Amino acid sequence: MFGLVKLIKGVLNAVAEITAWVLLKFHLWVPAAFAVVFIMVCAVGGHSPVDYSDIFFGGIGLSIVASIVLMLLTARTKSNGLGLKSKKKDPPPKRIILEEHISIERHPSQTVEPQPPQKPTLSIAQSLNKYIDPPTEEPMIFASRKDPDILIYEYSTRIEVYQRRGSRVKLVEVIEKR
């Protein structure tokens, strides 16, 4: 008896997961939401849904069209813009671990050369002096591949992560090397 209850519970869970996946993947939550709202409005207003079946079927038709449009837009944004999956794949980036907390990804075709530190404007220097002492050595500077506004300064004793915001640079994190 207990095994039968477990089996029924497992089947119901599987059906619920598949239903949720279909509703979300194909954007069928739009017509489902319309149907629920329509039935609730009819119930609150004391009307029979059968009396307003033409409104119901028209709304379901429009919400199905909206679901198809949403599905196509979602597929287009996840592909290369033409609605087709891109067949060209980039080689996986090499991962260079600097410390346990931070890693930089370099694409094989990308060459990263250390750059001399840029002289900050007065407002940047003033904002940085609140947090750290000015460095006495020249750091190696890396730019993040995923976010070009992230700069990583590597010193012999620490790693500093900065984020560019317009003409200003903000210190995000300092990681001490061990």
C-alpha cells in the first residue's frame, strides 16, 4: 500500500514538472492566465462562462498568438539573431587562477600585455585614497573579457578589482595574496 502511494506521488510530481516546463517553454502560461482570470471574473460577477464564450474564445485566440510571438522572440534572442543556432563555436577559454577567489579568462586569440597604470584624474585619486594607500610599484593590469568595465590590477602582495563607471573608477574588491 505504501509503495502504491509513493508511485502515485512520483507520477504526479513528474506530470507537474512536465506541465510546468511546457507552460514556461512554449509561453502557454499566457492563455492559462487568461482562462483563470476570465473564470474568476465570471465567478465574482455571478455570470455563466457559457454566456460569454465568444469573448473567452477570442481572448484565448489572442493569448495563443501572444504566446507564439513571445516564443519566437525568445528563440531569436537566444540564437544569433536570425532564429537559427550558430554552428561556429569558439574554443573554450583558458582559465588562469590567480587566487582562490578570482580568476581571469583569456581567449586563445587574445593577447594580454601588462600596461602601465593610467594616471587617474583628481576625482578618481581622491576616491581611491579613501580606501588604500597609493601603490609604490607598477601593477600588471588585466581587463575582464566578459565585462570590459572591470579592471584587475595585480601587485606582488594583492589584487585589486576596479569597475569603470563613466569617467570614474570605483574599487570593488581587494584580495590579499598569501
